Amino acid sequence: MTTRTAPPETELKQPPSQTLPIAALALVITLVVQFIGQLDINVGIGSVIVFPMVWGLLLGLLVSVQKVKPLGLNVQKAAAALVGVAVMLLVARLAFNIGPSLPTLVDAGPALLLQEIGHLLGTVALALPLAVLLRMGKATVGATFSLDREPSFAMVSEKYGPDSDQYRGVLAMYVFGTLFGALFITLLTSFVANWHIFDPLAMAMGAGVGSGSMMAASSASIVAAHPGDQEAILGMAAVSNLITTVLGVYVGIYIALPLADRFYRVLTRRRAAPAAASPEPGAAVSAGAAPAAAPTDDLAANRAFREQAERASAEVKLPLWLSLAVLTVLGIGSASVAATSFSWRIVGGYAVLLALVLLGLALAKASRKVSAIVWITTVGAYLSSPWFFAAQALNSLVNSVDFLSIATIMLTLAGLSLGKDIPLLRRIGWKIVPVGLVAITASFLLSVVIAEFTLGRWG
């Protein structure tokens, strides 16, 4: 199921009975946060929207770190293993958002297509060096290869695993962007729009960063500065956001993520030798706090140390059928609460998503060179497009499954797995704030500049 570049870790098979506690915890938390719903917090200059998925992440984290009845290391790793499969379901659901809009993508002009370069270069070229300068470690790659919306979890999880530093970087940037992204881009866009040096349509293209909330906030600020162009601005921003979402999966897998990884290695080349002799701070702790050195004067003690270290760093392996069964139960419950009632259409929608995930995994195994994410996205987009004869029936079923309900499940499980990673997350800490601000600023401004040029060249 994965194509990770990191050396494979020892795998431990988790008995199905030991997976039930984490599944029950995730179900309770997911249903609670879905009932709570989203919260709009007015901060004077704008509002911060806290979605159920953020509540799920925070509650999962609190349960993971509490000391009254601590979650075992294997239980937390089982949650991380479930995240790796949950992102596949998320991508499958995203594919059914892409398909109906493919005709719009086909009709898009060069200006709309080329502005995606700005989102790529903005994060990798500027935010990544800053993260390296701040010594964020390998989390740098996950945090800066894109603005890290939902599809980013799938890309990094498949390449590096859901228990990697790169994955934790994605999570840190996702939380920052979710809580503060819309508010910051509102201020940024208002400031830039009042310069009156860019075409409002170019700024609308830059607003399509791949996040619906950030796109809406940014385009509203542009409309406030150019009220006469409201319809054109909102339409252009929506199409730009769609293109970023559609192309983002392919650009992320084949260009952005490999480029960020290579650039990170180049920038940290001088530190490679010392790092080999001295592990990165927090690395041993996040792997399960293995001892720093093994005894050498006793063979039995040395063997015991090696066994302990292997167990601490081992990756928990769950059967695919068990992961999909758990996630289906969680998903139907979460989607039913989001829809305010249970419906057999939700069950049918999950059946379609499960079939797509299994097909994608089978095609990835057969092809060996194309990842499951690409297969799931491509096949799902075609099945939901106007060019497929049964698209209307499939879309009707899948659309009954709320997209954010799947994201809530994924982030709740991610929160439940984070207790073991607290040392690393503390090390990232405040550093994600300047990195996130630079990533959003550079992505928006470079896209606007490219769009301004292409609009002038191609109209």
C-alpha cells in the first residue's frame, strides 16, 4: 500500500481485539465533535472558524497525552496505521469533487493553469529554507512542499508513512492553516489589493490556494477593493481554487514533494555527517524513547536492548479488511451526524468509496510505479465526470457522504496517535508560525505575479 523512501521499520501485527479500544475512542470523539459543529470566533479584524475536524484533533490529542489512563504505544501506533488508510478514503471522496468540474478545467486558459507554478515555488523556494534555518528537521519537507490541505496527508503518508517526521510537519502546517490561514490571508489580500498595482482578476487567481475557506476570505477582500468586478473575481477565484485542487495531487506527488525532499537534502548536506553520529533531537523519544546506548559487556543485556529498541521503533501493521471495516463504521456514523439523519444512501456512498480504494490499491500493486493515490484520484475523477455513463448515479450516492466528515475521522485518529510524538511537536512549536506565514504570503504573491504576466500576454 505504500511506496516509502525511508528504510523499512520492523512491523508488528496488531491483533484485531486490540484495535477495538482505539476504534471505540475515535467513534465517541468523532460523534461528539460532529454534534458540536463549527464555531465562529470573532477577533475584531475577522473571524476564526474552528471546524469539527479541529475539535477532533484537539480532543484526540488530549486523550493521547492524559496520564490518568495512558494510551499504550501500540494503541497510538494503531491509530496512526488507521490514518494511513483514512487518507485513501479522503482522496477517493475528493476525486468525486474533481470529476464534475473537469470540463471547466479543460476550458481554462493558460493564465489559470500557469498560476499553479506560483503555489509550488512560493512554498518550496521560500518557506522551506526558512524552516531549515529554524532547524525544524525532516518535518520541514512535510510542512513546506505545499500549503498542506487534506490531499497532502495522503501524499506524505504514502511516501513516508503516517508515523514519520514528514507527516508530523504536514499536521503542524495543517493545524496552523486551519486556525489562522483564512484570517491572515484576509489581511494580506486587503493590503495588496489597496496597492492598486495588480489586476483584480490576477489577485483572484492567486486566491485559489487550494483551501475553500482561504479562497473565500481572500476573494472577499479583493471584492471589497474592487466592488465593480465582484462577479468576475468570485468566478475566477473559484475556478483557480478548483485547478489548484485538481492539479495539486499530481503536482504534489510528482513535482512538489520530490523537489522539497531534494532541496532539503541539499540545504542540510553539511549537517549530514554530524547527524549520523548524533541523532536529531527528539528522534529517539518519538520512536518510543529507546535507550541512548546499549550495554556492551553482556551479550544477554545487549540482545535485550536490541529487542526493546526494535519494539519501540516497530510500525504496527493492521489487516486491510480490519482498517476498512473500522473506518466504514466511523465514517457512516460521522456522515450521518453531519447530515442530521441516517440514510442508506450514505451506506451506498461508502460502498462506492471502498470499492474505489480497493481498486486503486490493486492497480498500484499491479503497476508498481504509479501510486495508489494517483490511481484513486484518476479513476474516481473519471467515474464522476460527465463522460462516464453512470456518473450521475455514483455522484448521487457519494455526495451524501460529507467530505469534512471523513477529514474529522482522519484528524481524530491523528490526534489519538500524537502522544508519542509530543517531543518532536514541541521542537517544531512556534517555528511553524513564521514558516506558515511565509508559505501563505509567498504562494499568494507569486501566483498573482505570474497571473498578472499571463493575463497581459494571453488576455
